Amino acid sequence: MKKIPRAILYHILLAAAGLAVGLGAGTVCALFARGLNVIAPYAFAHFSSQVWFLPLAGLFTAAMFRLFDNGRQGMGVVIRSARGEADGVALRAAAFQISGTWCAHFFCASVGREGAGVQIGAAIGCNIGKNLPLRGADRILLIAGMSAGFSALFLTPLAAFFFAMEVTLIGKLRFETVVPCLVSSFAAYFAARMCGLHAHTSALSVFPALGFALVLKIMAMGALFGLAALVFVFASRFFRAFFLHSVQNPFVRIFAAAVLLSCLLYLAHGGRYAGLGTDLVETATDGGKVYVYDWILKFLFTAATLGAGFIGGEVTTMFAAGATLGSVLAGVFGIPNELAVCLGYAAVFGACTRTLFAPIFLGAEIFGFAAVPYLIFACAASCLFGMGCSVYGEKGVFSALFPEKSQKHRAAFLAIKKRMRGLL
């Protein structure tokens, strides 16, 4: 009997490990999501009383950072670890993210959930990989865990697979990650379904003829979605830098910011921009009352909340902002509302995360695969006008295409920044 070739055995073992990561991360993320499904509606129903305790949630979060964080938290660390630029993700990051995100949502903070889910999956995958005698297993299974976490939360396995591959891709695709990542994504999907999670889908019923005029309209909308994503990226960086440099003490910083955010959330339509933002998505999808400024206020509240130091995610905010902006633009461009909401939902997410295939499959899995032709044009245009910026890092299209020139420009920028500091 012939032996199995070493290379084939290596990929079989990686696929089996991906299955284990998917089942484990999918189950944990499903339990996290079920807890959030209880907390979020309760907080929304008691918003007028819960929101005033947001400063206490901020102190709790700052205390967790002080006691347990060793610089191995956050999506930036996850992505750098996947690229081999950091040491990995600590297993306690899973508990850290679960408790911090639950706490933020219980007191009506404007944050998402995917950041927690992706980091939970990454922590589980990375630590399983470190204990396997397989070359590069820690990094490969970390990416598989990212895919599993996203898939379990949103029940979109194909979008989760492409999301994990695209946000960690730098220069070239590592083919050994493809099979375990795909296996992990679908394993997490089935594990989450077995744990009682249900996908929130809204199949489109109107499909206008895809002629030249409609393609131009869709691409124009996509360009606006990309520019809207730039607003969120720059707002996230601004608030992060502003809070970090304005108050040095993390407890004072997050407490003061939370007091201000509580007041603003209460005054802004009575909590319309608190929580995940799924209510905004439902309002836009159903053709309800959508304000022209809904998308930017949701972006600003989330950017300020995360910049102040709260734990959560950004993706659900991207969905809400994209859906409401799409609903506003539907009347301007003469496109059916549900189609415009679908395009905004996916395209803003793609531009914010610098991904192309992930938003296309995300829109297809939620709104139906018949929407794919429309999604391709909208997501391509949004990616182009998103200028290669991402909420997960500073690398853009320019640095990806011309890395040597990008390094020179970065060095020049740092030199100018140093001189400006000296003058000030």
C-alpha cells in the first residue's frame, strides 16, 4: 500500500484542523451572539435609563485593559499576526472581547460585534495552531479562525472566507490557507445554526434591466459609497488620535468621553444611533423614515465610541450607514429602494475594509445571488473611490502597488512630522 505524499497529508491535516477551529470558534461565537441578542433588545427597550451608565461601562473596560491587556488586543494585532508581523493573539482575548462587547451594548454604546467575533475566532485558531506540529499552522489557523468568527456571527460563510483572505492578503495569496479557511467558515456556519442562530436575509423582489444608463447610476452610487467610507476611516483615526493625546489617563479619558456620548446619544432622536444599528437597516429596507444625515451620525458615534476605548466592532455600523445612505440615494438616482439599500449595505462595507469579493458575496448571501451583477459594479466603484484606505490599517492601494516609493514617502512624512513637533 502506497504512502500518502507528504504535501497532500499536510493539507489534509490542515483541513482537519480548520474543521476543529470552525466548530470551536463557531460554537463560542454563537453563544456570544445569543447573549448579545438578549442584551441588545433589553438595552434598546430601556435606553433612557441604561445610557446614563455608559461611563461606568467605560471604567470597567479601562480596568480590563489595565489588568489583562498586554498589547495583544484589537483587529490591528490580529491582522499583523496573520501577516507574521506580530506574535499572535492571546487566548484570553476571547473572554476579553466577549465581556467588553456585552458591557458596551448593555449600556447602549454605538458599536458593532464583528470585531469581537473575528478576534474570538483568531484567538482560538492561533492557539490551536501553536500546539500542532505543522509548518505555519498558527498563522494559517488564525486566518481560519477569523473566517469562522465572521461566518458564525453573520451566517455568511462565503463572505467570511473572502473577508479573512482579503484583509490579511499582502502582496500574494498563501494557497495553503485556502482549504482550512473555507472548511472553517462552513463549519462555523453549521455550528452557529445548530446553536440556534438564524440568518437575517431580505431577498430582493425588483430587478431593473441592467442597461448602460443603470450601470452608470450604480457606479456613481458606488463612488459615493466609497467616499462615505473615507469619512468613517478618517473619523476613526481622528477620534483615536484625539482621545489618546487629549487625556493621558485612560480612566479619565474614557469616563469623560462616555459622559459626552451618553448626552449626545440621548439627544439624537432618543437612541436612534445607539447599539448595533440593525434597526436602521430594517428601517431603510422596509422603506421607513430615513434622514439624510443618518449614515454620517452613525459613523461618527461609532468612531468616537471606539476611539474613546470601548470594545466592539465596526462592520454592523458599516451595514447601517450603507443601508441608510443607499435609501437616501435611491430617490436621487431613481433606483428601487431595496436595490439601493442592498448596494449601500455591501459597498460601504467593502470600501471601509478594502475588500472586493467579500462585499459582493455578503450582498449575495443576504439579498440573494440575483443581485450579484449589480453588486459587482457598485463594489468595484466603491473600492476605487475608497482610495485603498481601511479601518484596519494604514496601508492603501499606493503602498500595495509601489511599496518602495511608499516607504520613501512615509520616511519623508515622519521627518516633516518630527520637525513640526520641534517647532511647536
